[in-house]
Amino acid sequence: MNTEQQDHLLARKARVIALIIAGTIVFWIVAQLIAKQVGLPGRYAFLFDFAAIAALIWALVNIYQIWRARQTNEG
């Protein structure tokens, strides 16, 4: 696989990660609002928080992988 193809795959992976981050934040905000409106107990708020944190940690790990792959491609 040449460098151009690798750059294309890394860019695609970065776009997916950006969508995951944006979707996570939107999901988290909407879940908090709905939980408050419906009157769910506080433990459900923590469940939504932990789900959002897990998705953001996943995104951070993948961002690090992209960064390392780009450094390998350059040198």
C-alpha cells in the first residue's frame, strides 16, 4: 500500500472519529435533557456520563493511533 492510500485511509478514520465525538456529545446532551424531563433517577445520569466518557476515550485512543501512523509514514 502506498503513502497516498494510507493517507486516504487515515483521513477516513479521522472523519469517523470526528462523527463519533460529535454524536457522543449530542447524545449526552439529549440524554441529560430527556432524563431530567422524564424524572429518571440520578444513577441514569451517571450511566449516560460513563457511556459518553467511554466513547470519548475510544476516540482519544484512535486519535493517538492516527498520530503514530502519520509519524511512521513521514519518517
